[in-house]
Amino acid sequence: MKKITHFRNIALRFLKESLCEDQNTKINMNSINKLIALSLFCVGMLGSSTLQAQEFSRAVGTPENPKVNIVWNRYHDVAALEKAAKDLAKAHPNLVKISSIGKSYEGRDIWVIEVTNFKVGDPDRKPGFYIDGNIHANELQASETALYTAWYLAEMHESNEHIQELLEDRVFYIVPTINPDARDHFIKKPNTMHSSRSGMKPFDDDGDGLVNEDGFDDLDGDGHITQMRRKTPMGRYKPHHKHPNMMVPCDPDEPCEYELLGFEGIDRDGDGRVNEDGEGYYDPNRDWGWNWQPDYIQRGAYKYPFSIPENRAVADFVLSKPNIAGAQSYHNTGGMVLRGPGAEEDKDTYNSTDLRVYDAIGRKGDEMMPGYRYLTVYKDLYSVFGGELDWFYGGRGIFTFTNELFTSYMLFNKEYRGWGMSTEDFYKFDELLLFGDAFVPWKKYDHPQFGEIEIGGFKKNYTRNNPGFLLEQDAHRNMAFTLYHAYHMPKLAVHSIEEKDLGGGLRQITATITNERMIPTHASHDIKNKIERPNYISISGPKVLAGMIMENNDLNQSKEQTNNPEKLEVENIPGMGKVIVRWVVKGRQKAEITVDSAKGGLVSKKQ
């Protein structure tokens, strides 16, 4: 307090001297006091140690003083995503590293954020969890949810024991956007809420010789592609009686005043269709090398599996990381936790053993994320051929979910049938909670072909993407579900080593290997198709004369491995289960047992 008074006296003396250079100047003490207040405020803003800094009370579940402050109520362009990743790596060098896994079609880096405790163990030998988002460019919050996961793991590590355990045992590979070209296009160019999903150079998709390099026709130049309507006695639509911005069909016996003309644009080639010469269409989630089908069967497929460079980069990265045991891809919208198969023809890929694991984790998502539902793609939605979800499981044996982020349940916290979306409530929510910010008001426009029309409708970043204040909540809940999945990747231990004297200088060494989590070291589909190498359980120290895997320890039933018996090949260590192995050895040296599993990690124990 004395120092503040001191600063006040200095300021007062300075101002008096300045104002009194002219002896005829009359001092206005009220003005002086205002200037003093301003000067003290400036001192505070400069961070003087003499003033009390504002302090915050930590909310549970949230980093108290994050080294990297990221605002989670907005969407980041590709440069901002890259900067955030680099800032995390700089602020947490022992927890975060970033690298490029490849280039997009337009030459942008595809960044992966690797998060683990690099001081503990070899990260390549920890069970790995892969996360990506934004394979469809208009699904913006997928990137924020992936980035939020990396940020939360790094910023909460110091104070949270659960996060500490996760990062000691696991490594996370997080790719916030695998479609950077189209993400920036969606953010920075005029689009509807449904475009653009692809990311490569525009092409002629309808064979008329025309390619639209610029995308949609933003007639009014507001950056959004909204709807066109025209007044006509032949119309079939009218404004909703409660929500005048909303257009609804008229009853057959009532007069109507509007016809809907689709998204704003013009008919470029005179064929009677508007916006049909867009940027060309392909779907990067129909490009994966599992049950791939050409475009005439699966709309959106490109030339051949992995013909899209971004997907090829992801596949190459995943193939280089055999430790990946779990994966999560974020999409929007509808509030769904999805598992495969994508098509009914593939339903036998998922057998009952693996489905028990999927169900246990997926149904937990229903509990953790109100309004979300655990569903099967082909059974509850539609058939998808060449989807990422199926390649991760079918091609790599990785337990994988796709979450469709955001649901209209979040608008007013009430359930809906069907896909969980309510058109009317989106209008009501905009009116009551967003104060009209999500809607471009209808306004007149002189269309070169349709004459006098009106343009208006929801902005491109609404209905599919979370409103700002709902973004962090959705990101956190989905992140928590993903961490639950990652927690249940294999956690192996050499539970016990027992010794029995057989006489004649021979001993019997029996080791029990446990898996403390739900996910096995090998999915059943993996075992059937021999996707990943078996687990190796080795003994070192004494000379090994025989080695065997115990099929029934109580009945002393075993299967001997005659070739290289000191290194037993075990096809699977089941979730929440165990494997018992045995050796007959010679010599009195102490034994060390080592378990080497591609997806389960590397553990050892000495007698």
C-alpha cells in the first residue's frame, strides 16, 4: 500500500509541475485524479510486482495454469492448428513431439502430435492410440476435439494421477486434420454447411467440360452459401408460424407464397440446374483399402484404394506403428458412437469375442455423452464401402470407433428419435440462445436468371458444427470417452514366477502373464488372418531344455514348442485374462521373464 501511495505522489508531483509551468494555469484536481487513476491502471497493466495480480480459482477437471492457452469456443484454420501443436511441443518437450507424416495434395504438412511421457520407457514399445479428425472438411469440430485431447493430456499431466499413468503406459498419435486443404477452403471460402468434404483440385464431375475452380456462387458476397426463395402463387412453402425464418410445406388446401430454389447460385451452362458444376466430388472416407468399391457402386470413391494422398500418408504412418491397439476418428454430426462393419457383406468380420469388447466400450459412451447412441454403421445408418473405420479394424486388427460429434440433444437437453436432429429446434435455439447470429436474414436480390428473389438461411458453420459455447463441453466428453478406450488397451504384467525342483539339477519354471485391461493383444480377426506377429514370452538365465504353453494348468495339459523353446510364441493374451507358460531348465541361475507384444508392450520380471 505504501508503494502505491508513493507512485500516486510521484504522479501528482509530475502532473502539478507539468500543469503549472504557466503560472496562470488553474489546476483542475478532478482532472489530475483521473489522470492518476489512469497512470495507476497502466502500471497494473504493465504487470508491476507491486500490484496484486488477478488470481483464478481452479475448476475441477480443468488445467489450472496451462502453459499454452487455447480458446475452445472457436474454430482454427490450418495455420492455427499447426501453431497450437508447435506451442504444445515447445511448452511440454518431455510430453509432446510433433512431426509431419506426409503432404496434402496442395503441399500442406499433415501433422501428428505424439503425446506420452518420453522420460518413461520407449514410446514405440508402449501400446499406441491413434486419433484423427476432419477427414471431411466441413466437420470442423473434429479437429478441435483431437487437438483438445493433446492439449488436455499435456496440461493436466502435472496435477492428475490418471493422466500421469496413461502417459507412462501409453502413447497417443493425434492428427487434428487429415484434410488440411479442404479445411481451409471451407473456413475461408463461401460454402454451405455440407461442403466441401473433399480436398483435391476441382475436377469435372459431370462430364460437361466445365470445372468450377471457385466453388459456389456467393451472390451477395457474405461468405456463406444460403438458400434462395421466390414469391409465386405456384409455391409450395410458407414461413413457419412461430419461426418466420423457417420455411415449411403448405397444407394442400391453403394458399402458399414461396417456392424454394436451392442454395444460392446460377445455372452456368443453361441445363436448368444450379450449382451442379461444383468443384467435383469425392469422399475421402470411401478411399480406404478395405472392401473398396468403385464410384458406380460407392458414390464418392476415387480412382483406387488410397488414391488420395492424405489417406495414403495416414495408412503409411499406421503401418509403421504396429503398437497401435486402439483408434478413434472424429466426424459430425448426430451424436453417435459408431463401430463397423460399414457394409452388411462384411458383418462376419466382427465375431462375438471382439464384439464383447466393442460393446463394453461403446455402451460406456452412451453413459458419458448424453444424447449420443452406440450404433453399427450398416445396420443403423447405411452401407459404407472403403471406410477408414473398417480398414483400421479389418486391415490392422485395431479396435476403432467413429464418433459423430454434436447432436440436437445438446440444444435443449431433450431426446429425439431418428438421427437425433430437430430442424425446428435449430431455429428456436438460434433465436433464444444465439440471438439470431446463426442465420443470414432473408433479403432481396436481383438474380440474373430467376429475377427478384430472396437469399437467406443458416450460415455454413451451424447445424453441423457446434455453437461456440457448446464446443468445449462436447470436445471434453468425447475426449474422455477416447481416453477410456485408450485406458483399456492391453496392460501386461508378469504376475508370478514359480519354481519347482525336478531333481537331477533340473527345475520347472512357470510364469503367469496377465492382461489387466479389456482389449486383448490380438483381435480375433487379427488372429484369424495373422495380421500381427504373435506375442513372444522369453526366459533368460538358465539353460532351457523344453518350453510349453499351458492349455489347462489344473490338469497339467500343455502344448510344447520344440523349436526355439526359450522364446515361446503366444497368439493372444486375452483381455482381463492370463496366459501360463512353463519351461524345464538346467542350472541354478535366476530366471528373467520377458513379454514382448507388438500391441501390448514390453515387460519383464526377475525371480
